[in-house]
Amino acid sequence: MQLELFHGVLKTYLDTPNLSNAALYEQLVDGGLLIRHELTERAPIGRSAQHHSPAKRRVRWIQQTLRSMGLLERMPEHRGVWKATTKAKTELTPAAPKVVMLGFSTEWGIGLWGNAEDVFARIDEPISLAISSPPYPLNQPRAYGGPTADQYSDWICKLLEPIVKNLVPGGVVALNVSNDIFVQGSPERSTYREEMVIALNKRLGLKLMDQIIWHNKNKPPGPVAWASKERMQLGVAWEPVYWFCNEPRLCIADNRRVLQPHTEAHKKLLARGGESRTASNADGAYRIKPGSYGKQTDGRILRNLIDVSHNCPSQRDLRKVTDELGLPRHGAVMPLKLAQMLVEFFCPPGGLIAIPCAGTFTLPLAAELSQRRWVGTDKHLEYVHVGSHRFPDRVMTA
Ligand SMILES: C[S@@+](CC[C@H](N)C(=O)[O-])C[C@H]1O[C@@H](n2cnc3c(N)ncnc32)[C@H](O)[C@@H]1O
């Protein structure tokens, strides 16, 4: 496949700087992108019908194309030696419309390079969960870009439409978005989230189950203009995870999959056989009698306010790998612990998880560790490349 080879040539230069053509061919053979005997095969080419290697010509055509895109340059004074440019290392390479490439595969999933709309339009399998942290509609977007607050509802509906049509009855859609989007020049929060909830309901038939709060007490201070400078707003400390279901009565989420350890106080209460007093609040809505809360249970039900810091060992390791590869760091990553809780709560073992906008593949890694099948995609080649390094047993296919 020409595109796979294209991706492979760029990746090889990103992995190994200053590569001679001979070394490049070797690495492409090692990576399964060329077959060794193709390199020695000769065929008559062009009007002169001179004999050349068609495989080597394909690679050289890719080199020239990458050069014209400003991603590859020759090493002056070293014949046949090329290197990736600073642009290739620092700018992101978006997938062309309709082009989807297999980046890597693992025991439980596949990582793709492509726009989510294109990827999931081609997948016709029952999906249990669609989960994502899509780009937030920031006034100053991150390197990977994204829709504005005004465009958001339409953008997210189009992105999710091909997934939602394959959701199993009771299937879940979960979206981590930002609460901290402000109307330009004002301390007023955007209502894009409310508009998104209504659009997903009206256009895709998704019913709102909850807005789970991810409490991140290490969130960077903000909003700087309105909390730190003008002092009108409070400091931000949480992000919502919207949870939708197509058929709420059949919802496949199950809190028994994410039971938490009992608190020490509750363990003591259990050891005492529960409450010993009799009490009631003023209107009788809550009554305590001897033995209340004394029943042994397997754990505490997870509350819909999840306290997880964004300081994450897995993300720290990934930053190191990203720097070693000389690739751009991703600016918006989710802690693995949160990703795992969400994946396990929402999706039963054996379910298929669709992960559009995978970024550094945190949610796919959570699915892999939880032994759920997954399909993850990101539109930027560099993130798929970096993300693949989180799966030690991956098979590189492109
Ligand atoms: C907020 S980040 C996701 C971060 C991710 N949760 C993590 O832990 O790394 C959003 C990602 O969506 C990707 N993206 C934006 N539009 C996309 C699209 N249409 N299809 C696939 N990926 C897209 C961007 O490249 C970016 O990496």
C-alpha cells in the first residue's frame, strides 16, 4: 500500500535521524513495508526502458513528496542521506479527508490515523461504548485545533453520528469536555455544553444520564483573566464527563464493576454491626435505626464526583518517550486512572469501545488494561505514533 509506505518512510526518518537510502531500505524491510527481494528486482521503466528497481523508485517518490511538503530535507554534502525537518518534528500532520491508515494493533484493539468521521463510517459492528475527550472549544485553540463554541454542537453530532448508529441497545456515549469556556472578553461562561446536550438528544436521540464531575484539584489556576486578575470568578477545579445512553432502561453501565474500598469509619461501623442509635431528620425522610448500615457489602458505590489528580505516572513516562522521539508533546491528556474507571463502569467485558479523538491513546490504554476491545483514532499522525509507544506488545502495521 502506497500510503502505508508513505507513513513508514516519514516515521523511519522521525525515529532515526540522518538516514542513508541503503539504511532506509533496510528499516522498511525490517518493518515489513518492503519485501527484500523487491529491492533487487529490476524492471524496464520509462520511455528509455532502462532497468530500475520499482520498489526503490516508490520510496524515492515518497522522499520527494515529503520534501515538497517541507517534511524532509537532504543532508548537504552527504549523497543519498536525508533527515526529517524541524517542521516534521514540531508541526502536526493531519490525515487527508477520507484516508484512514492502520497505525498499530494490539491484543485488544487497533490504533488508526484518520478523522473519526471517516473511520467510524466504515465500521459496521455493534459498539457498546463511545468515549472521548474531544477538542475543547478554546478561544486560543491548542496545536491540534478544534471547533469554536458556536460550531461545537454541529461538529460533535457529525463526529458521533456514524458511531451512534451502531450503538447496542443501552449503549453509552461519554464525553469529557470543558466547563471553562468563556464568552470572548467576558467572565460569562459559554452555554455550548447545554446546546451540545440538547443537540445530541434532538439529533442523535441520546438521553442524558448524568454529568459526572471529574474533580482535579491540581488543575492549573484559571480562568486567569477572571479569577486571578479581575477576581470575579472562583478558581476552576473540575471538568464534566457527560454520560448519554440511547436506551436508558437498558443501560449497560454497572457500578459493581468500579466498587471502591469502604472508608475506615465505615469499616468500624460494619464491625460494630451498624448503627446502635435511633434517629430521624425533621420531616422523616431519613431514618436511622439500630442495625442500619450494618450489612456487609463488596465495596462503596462510586460517587458521581470523581477525585483524580491529573498528575499521572503513565503520562510522565509518555512525555519522556515523546521527547526521546523528538515529537511534539500533547497539550491535553487525561489521567489513566480516570480513564480506567470510566471504561470499566460504562462498558462490560467483551464490549467494543469506539474512541474518536484518541490523542495520546489514554482511553485505548485503559481499554487494553481492562481487556475491552477498542478502536481508537486520532487525526494527527504524530499522536498516533507517540500513542503506539504506550503498548509494549503492539504490532506496527504501517
Ligand atoms: C483533547 S485531545 C484528546 C486527549 C486524550 N484524551 C489523551 O489523553 O491524550 C483531542 C484530540 O482530538 C484529535 N482530533 C480532533 N479532531 C479529530 C477528528 N475529527 N478525528 C480524530 N481525531 C481528532 C486531536 O488531534 C487531539 O489529539
